[in-house]
Amino acid sequence: MNTVLPRIISGAVACAAGLGLWEIVHLKGTLLFQRFSLSSLAAACCVIVGVLGIAGCLAADHFWKSVLPVVMRFREQITASRKPLDHWSGSLLLSFSLIVYFVAMLTLLPQQPLPEGNDQAAFLTQARTVQEAGGAAGLLQQLFAGEYTEANQHPLYVAILSYFPDYEAGKRFSAMCGLAALLLFSFGIARLYGNVVGGLTGLLLAVNAAWCRLTGQVVCEGLLLLFVAGLWLVVLRIPDDRTSETRSRFLWIGAGLLLGLAWLTKGTALVLLLGVLLWRVSYAIDWRRCIPVRFKTESAQTETEVRTISWKQALLSLALVFGSFIMIASPLLVRNARVYGSPTFNANSYLLFEDEFTEPHALIEQRGSIGSAARHYWQTHTITQMVKREVKGLAWQIFIFLRGLGPLPFNEGRLFFGLLMFPFLLAGLLAETGPARRLYLIWMLLFWLAFAWYLPIAAGERFLMPLLLPTLGFVSLGIVRVGQLLVQRRTT
């Protein structure tokens, strides 16, 4: 039985816990020992996880040979094919989640920060400018003509907001987008996995602090999440081409259209698009040939069935995605190419090569092209500094991701709710055996790497919001599947 991989995973967990502990000690210092706080509890958790990780890395072979069969049996049980779980409690949870979200919005909308020197002010200013220039129709003409030069806020949310460029109306519109995304995603999950999973997903979204706070502000996240919800539901319906003969061309076109709408809303949708590209290409590569023999299990070494698709299939589906993406995103692609010389230009891209926040439009004049900004950063920083920036950012991304799973009304204490949900996230990932699981992991890797690097400029849950929907969907699926296993064991 191969024990190399679990040892590597244990070592990685120990390293992550060590980095977290290092950051906590660096920030809090002696305050950790002078008085008990949430930081002290987090540091204690990091110590425990680190010790367990080191122990797993150094444990004898007989330990892993006794543990791994249990893990494999659990995996087989949780991945076993099951009918969608429909129960009256699921419908009750769906209804209750709507009530909870309404109550949360009624409480949070009056408490939102005023539009003064923040993104809300920028969106409202741009919306008023667009309204004065002829509204959404005028904006579309300006984009194709290269006359609209705003390169920070993407145009779709601004175009809609131009019909009512008012702070209170903007908050209500964002809240309605959040509600629509919650309904679409919850009912979509309910149709695929049963109304119990759908109802639980809706409830987790309705009480999620990051979700409620961001969908109650005059920012584009609410609209973006609506498109991401539709995109993920489309992805879940795409069959595995290695085992299915079902044609999914319309699904690929739908995915491209939704990616285009998402990019017209926010620039981070390019990360979603890149993830789809890597995801599809990954199925055309025979990864078994790339895995060293020492990392292969006995079953993997004797496996002979084909686990790849043809490059023709991969390229055809990607052509459908990119074709529909270009069609829907063409106004912004044309404007960027005509004005800035790059179809995917965004002013915030310059901040990737800065050590602190600087006005993006000033950087355009100061640095010139993106390539010049990258060369300047490379010449003024050492490899050690760049590696340290990424590693420190990854440690913070773990904290931000786990905290982002927590509910209202907690603040930093949401981290511990995230820790409780994490095992169920793993269980949900095991339970989902379709292609969507691989896409989620690729998105997770890309978002964490990208925004870990972005940490010196800004850090927050809003950057990881596109991952929140599938994450809570997997958490709900994991909770239900674990519950089914426990009930099954009691009845047998």
C-alpha cells in the first residue's frame, strides 16, 4: 500500500499550519499570551494541526496501512450512487432561507457604509456619467467607438445602474440580484441533488456574512454572483465525455455566454475563463503517464481503461466557449483593443506589480504598458521577495477563505465555522464524481494563487466570492451524504 502521498499531504498541512501560526505571532506578538482572544484560539488550532501534520508525515508504515483502508471504505461509501434526497424538510429549508435573507437585508441595508471614497462612490459616479451621455445605448456605442475610457469598473453593472444612479436604489438592486442568485442556485442544486441539499445550500447562503454584506452594497458582486450561479449549474449538467455519448454543445455555448456576461461585470471573470480552458484541456492529457510509479496505487497501476478525450473534442468545446464569450463580450474587447492595445486590459492589472495601492490610472501614465510595469517589478525585486509575497499571501488566503464560509453576525469568529465546514466540503467533493469537481479545484488553485499575490494591494472576501456558491453547494452535499451514512449504519 502506497503511503507516500498521505505523508506529503500531512507535510503540506503542517507547513500551512506553521505559516498561519507565524503570521498570527507576527501580528499579535506577546498579546497572544497576555490575554485570551480569538487570535489565541486560532494560534492554538494551528499548533494542534501542525503537530498532527508532522506526526502524519513521520508516522510508521503500519499506522498508515491501518488508517488508509478505513479512508478508502469511507470514500467508496460516500461516492456510491444515490438517488436525490427529497423530503418535506428540504422545501421548508428553502422557504426559511428566503425569510432569513429578507430579514438580513432589512437589517444590513441601513448599516452599509456610505458611498464616500470607496467602490460604491466610483460605481455611482460612473453611472451618472453614463446616464448624462445617453444611458446604456450610448455606452454601447461609446465602447465600440473607443470613446469610453473607464478601465477599472466594467460596463455592464454601470450600464444597468445608469437607469437609477441613486445610493438607496442601487443597494436594493444589488440585494435583488443576490436574492435572484440565491433562488437560482438553490433550486438548481435541489433539482440535481434533491431539495434537502438545495434547501441547506439556500440557508447557508442566506446566513453567510460575506454574501449578505456584499449583495447589500452598490457594487457589482451581486450581479456577478447571479451569472456565476448560472454558470455553475450549467457546468454540473455537462456530462463526462469519457463515459457518455451525450452531446453538450448547447451547454458549452451557454457557459461561454455566461462567462462573457460575468466578464462584462467584473474583470476577475477572466480567471473563471482560464479555469475552464485548463479544465477542458486536462481531460485530453493522459495524466497517468506523468505520475511517478512510487505515487501510484496498486489499482491505478493495473488500470487499463481510457481516461482521456480526443483533442478534437476538447478544442471543439473550447471553440464554442470562446466563440460565445467573444460574441457577448465584444463591446469591451473592442474598446480595450482600440484604446489600450490589449483586448483583456484592466487598470487594476498594474497593481499586480506594485507593493502597495496606487491609483491605477496614475500607474498607466507612470509605467506605460503592462509589460513595462512587469519588467520594472522584476528588476527591482529579488526572487526571495517574490516567493515570500506569494507564500505569505497563500497563508492569508486560507484564513480569508475559511472565514468567508461563516455566518452572521460574527466577525473574525466566522473562521471557526469555516473550520467546522471544511470536513464536509471534503466529503462533498468526494461525493461529486462528475467533471465539475475538477473544475472547482482548478478554480480554487487559480483564485488562491492570483489573489495571494494581490495581498499587498488589497485583501478581502469579495475576491473569492465566485467560489462561495460551489463551495457551499459541496458543503451541503457533504453534510447530507454524511448524514445518510450515519442513518444507514444505525439501521443496519
